[in-house]
Amino acid sequence: MLDNLIAATYSRDREQYLRAANLGLEKMRFAMRLSKDLHYLNLKGYEYAARAINNVGCLVGGWMKSDRTGNCGTDVDNRSRSAAPS
């Protein structure tokens, strides 16, 4: 998953990498649930991991949405530079 997030950072076509990262998050969610069910992870540890995974998922989802709507931070920087008087 980390590889996909780094690749997305340096790629113009981010969607494939972000989708792969999302799939990695789903696999992590499943692994955490299984770890809890098999008592390798206590409830407190599971809750912490689940929250962290969910937060990363929200960030990845926001990045995907931003790319689809064109509200990427680099676009804003480029627009502000072109609007500045010379």
C-alpha cells in the first residue's frame, strides 16, 4: 500500500495507484478483524488500528475525489502563479 501511495505522489495518472492503495486498506481491515477474532489483537488495539485505517481511507478517498474534480493542490498553485501580475 505504501508503494502505491508513493507512486501516486509522483504520477500524473494517480487513479490506478490510489485504487490499489484502497484495495490494500481493505486487506488491512480484513486482517485486523481476523486478528481480533483470533485473539491476537485485543479490542483496544483493534479499535486503534481500525480508526487509523479508516482515517487513511478517508485521505485516499479525498485524494481520489480531488483528482476527479480537478481540485488538486498543484492546480491551485499553477492558477495563482498565472494570475499574478508580472
